[in-house]
Amino acid sequence: MPLAALPDEDVEFVLSDRTWCTPVVAELTLTVAERALDFRPGQYVLLQDEARTVAPRSYSIANAPRSDDTLTILVTAVPDGPTSTWLTRDATVGHRLLVSGPYGNFVADPDHVGPTLYLAGGSGLAPVRALIEAAALRGATGVPEPARRHTLLFSGRTAADVIHSTWLTELARTQPGFDYVRTLTRAAAGEADPPVGRVPEVLPGLLPDLTDHAVYIAGAPGFVEACTRTAEGLGVRAGRLHTEEFYAEPAPWHAEPTPASTTASEEIP
Ligand SMILES: Cc1cc2nc3c(=O)[nH]c(=O)nc-3n(C[C@H](O)[C@H](O)[C@H](O)COP(=O)(O)OP(=O)(O)OC[C@H]3O[C@@H](n4cnc5c(N)ncnc54)[C@H](O)[C@@H]3O)c2cc1C
């Protein structure tokens, strides 16, 4: 297997498109301005504006490597979150961004031969989408064998919070080895098509035995923690459990001095 790419620093990309997938999650397309980034599906990058007015923050790449080297990023707009607000609202098409990375080991295990389960909450779909796209591209989801199935269980609050449902539904239709299930956590039974409820309530009915599965879980820390406990209860083996927690970075960030603030570096808590 090829060695993972070494991270690159502050590579310039251009925001070439932005659309809202849900009321709070925007999909950004970043186009190469300087040079392409070598990454493995599931990895993440640090993003920051070119003028370094907002803190660099981690965002998972939501696609497998493409021939045009564009990157897709799914960003949840966090109220009062400086970087997510800049990415989802303040930046306009044509703005330059600094991209550093790739980082992380939330990547496919090439030695795994059994079935695979993906659990994603909200923009946690980003690295999972990259893994699923890569699995489809290498033909792994084209095989209708239960022992090698790929299953995605996506969790959203309401129907409006479900990301890429059209693409995922179509993929499940055309790829006989891929199943897509979405569950809604804020819809009452009878208000929406089943399943409704959180992953810990829904998963045991969907896949009661995970002893042969590789499991990939991505999203907010509480989501990852709850799903991990559930997957462990259903028998996943330790070496086959992969998690990506979208934790908020605790370290303070120091802005570079600018002509307008030369006395002290600015600190964003
Ligand atoms: C490995 C990794 C990958 C990540 N990938 C993604 C990704 O693909 N898409 C994505 O949107 N985010 C992702 N994140 C989270 C992202 O890095 C930022 O933490 C997030 O965008 C908030 O940054 P901010 O500067 O806007 O707000 P911050 O200044 O970091 O936070 C502002 C306030 O909001 C709180 N907060 C932070 N995040 C959330 C949240 N989601 N919901 C509610 N409150 C929150 C913080 O605790 C803080 O109080 C990832 C994080 C990690 C560690």
C-alpha cells in the first residue's frame, strides 16, 4: 500500500461554488489555485482565509480524489463560530483560502474483507461520503454479497437536515452492494417514513450483529460517543472501529499581526 501523503501547508485554493444542502450545512467546492493536494479518502484539512482573519479549523474532505483536483467540503454553520461563519456566509465565490493537510487516519482498512457500516450525523457525512465514493469507484459496492455489504446509516434531525439524499438513494439503487438508511431524530413515529429515532435505538434493529463489520463513525463528539457504545454493544471488534470526532478546537489561536493591529496578537477563544 502506498505511504500516506505528507501534509502540505497553506496551499492556495479558490472558493468556486457554495450551495446550502440543508438550512445549516453548506457544500463548498474548492478549486486548485496553486497546486493539488494529495490525500486519501476520509482525511481532513485545515482551512483558513487568505488574510488569516479567522482561525484555521479542521474540515473533512467529502470526496474521493478527482481528476480535476477539486475538493468538496461540508460545513455546518456554527452560531458565533468565526471560521464556519466565514466559510458559509462571509466568503464569496472567488475568495482564496489556505488549505493545509491532509491529516488523519479515518481511512479505509485495505485488509478488511467483511461488511462495512458507516454511521454519520450531520456534516459527519463528509468523510463517510468520501469513503463510500472511493468504495464505489473501486467496485466494492457493486457486489450483492451480504458478507461484503456497505451500509450507511445517516442521522439527521428532520427531513430538511438530510444531506445528499438524492445522490445516496441513487447510489443505493445502482450499487447492489450498498444500502442507504436515514433516520430522523426529531420526527415522531407516524410523522415521517421509518426509521425515526437516534442511532442507538435504530441500529440494533438494522444490524444486530457487528462482529464481522468494519465500522466508521463521524460527527459531533456526543454522536460519535453514543454510536461507539452502541457498536461495541453489538460486537464490533476494537481494531475495526474507526471514529472521526468533530470536536471544537480548544487551543486559543493567535492571529498574525496586521498593519491595523501591530501592538499585540489577537486571540480568538
Ligand atoms: C478532525 C475534524 C474534522 C472536522 N470536520 C468538519 C467538517 O467536515 N465539517 C464541519 O462543519 N466541521 C468539522 N469539524 C469542526 C470544525 O473544525 C470546527 O470546530 C467548527 O467549524 C467550528 O469552528 P468555528 O471557528 O466556526 O467555531 P469555534 O470558535 O471553534 O466554536 C464556537 C463555539 O461553538 C461551539 N461549537 C463548535 N462546533 C459546534 C457544533 N458543530 N455545534 C454546536 N456548537 C459548536 C464551540 O464549542 C464554541 O463554543 C471538524 C473537526 C475536527 C477535529
